[in-house]
Amino acid sequence: MYGVLLVEDLKPTRDRFVRVIDAHPELTLLAAVGDCASAREQLQLHRPAVLLTDLGLPDGDGIALIRETRAAHPDTEIMVITVFGDERHVLGAIEAGATGYLVKDGTAAYIGRSIMQLLAGGAPISASIARHLLRRFHKSEAVERAAEEADTPQLTERETEVLRLVAKGFSYAEIAGLLTLSPHTVTTHVKQIYRKMAVHSRGEAVFEAVRLGLIRWDGP
């Protein structure tokens, strides 16, 4: 049997979750409390397999309780069941150590299955919460792409032509002939390329240019 500590301040909701836990053949209720202070007392008496907690508690923040539980009982699985589905609460709870996050509209069977999924190593998350996480992921991905693009050296068309030929192994004199430039002008372009890309050799320049997508590497 897996012991569950329930923290929920609203009595009707707490009673509903108690019935869910009591009815499940693999779960046993260690305690059902309505505030952070009582939860902390119970955490000194028990080492629950699962902490099932709300976030909006009358004497404190459920996220702080999650953080304390994770530090004191690293093996305890922590499931949030709350009405707070906004990004700030979701990410705050997950960063504090919650491994599951459900909104309170789930059925008794769904909540029971989710607790067992949590104990089996899963990370049950309500569909609406998953959308928040996906939005955050895509937002972070877009920021990273923008930062990478902002850091990409801005080479002129001529500098890019020179770099492509450098990558193919042509000497400066050969590049000058191919592009109808003087060797001195080619050298000047190469120095500009090195400066913009913050590199010091042909190999470094080619490696960075391929990595950043400035040129394509077709092999030797």
C-alpha cells in the first residue's frame, strides 16, 4: 500500500479526495489536512509515498510546501491538484519539485489512475496544463533562435563568396583569380571574416560558418 498525505483547505473537495484514496485498493490515507502548518507536522510523522497538495492554502504557498517536501523527502512523489492552471503556478510548482499537475475537474477514477501513474514513474499532467508547458517550450525555443540569429555574423555577399572558396581549399591567389580581385583585396576580406566571426584560422572559420549555416559543407 502506498501512503498518501492530502493537503486541501476546502472541506468538500478534501472529502472528495479522501473518498478517492480510500476507495483505491493500492492507496492508504496517512492524513488529510487543510493548511501548510498541519502538513509540516504530518511530514515529521510520516514519509508519504505521495504528497497530494493544493497550491492556494490559507497559511502559505503550496509551492513552498512542495520545495520543503522535496528537500526533506526526496523519494516522495508530489502531485498538485488545484484550480490554478496559469503558467506562473504551473512552472513554479514543477520547478519546486512537483512531478504531476492536475486541475480539480478530473473524475475520481482519473485522479486514482494519475496517482498510480505517478508512482510508476510517470508525470501525469492535465491537458490544459500540458498546453501551458508547450507554449512555454515554444516561446523559449523562439527566444533561443532569435538570440542565435542576433549573434550570427553578418557577412557581405562578397565575404560569403570568399569564405565558400576558402572552405573549398583554394589559395588566396586562386580566389583572387576566380573572383577577379587582387590578392590584397582577398586578404582584406579574409581578415574581415575572421574579425566578424571571432576566429583565428581557416579551419575555425569554416567550422563556424558551417555550424551557423552561413555556408554548406559538401565535404573535401
